Amino acid sequence: MRMMRGVCVILILGLVLPIYGEYIPPGPRYNCPKDAIYIYPCVCERGSDKGLYVRCENTNLASLSLAFVNLANEAAPIEELTLYKCDI
């Protein structure tokens, strides 16, 4: 009798608990760098499964070059690059 009760409890828990489970989708494949100082003249707006969304404001070509080298070290592609008021 005790064994039957234990089997019933395990069976009920095995059937009921998965019902309360919920799917949690994974985050984006490419995330923004943790230290924003490495891409300083630019700002990583967000990451996605395709790449990073990067915005650069009021900068020159030399600073952009340094930021892009640091982004290349992260091995994350750039999906969208916005250059605003840059001296190029």
C-alpha cells in the first residue's frame, strides 16, 4: 500500500509540474560589449541574432577605426551602423 501511494505521488508530480513550466527564449546571439569604453566614440544600441546595432556621433575616421578594431576582436558582426555628424 505504501509503495502504491509513493508511485501515485511521483506520477502526479511528474504530470503536474511540467504544466507549470514555461518556455524562456534565449537572449540574442550577439550581445553588446560589456565595457563601452572599448568602442568609445560609438555606442552599441542593442544586439540581435544577426549582429550589433552601432551608432557613432561626432567623431573622426581615426577614432572610428580604433572602435571597429575593438569590435572585430569581439567577433560580432555589425548589422546596422549609423554615422551621425561625423568628420569623414
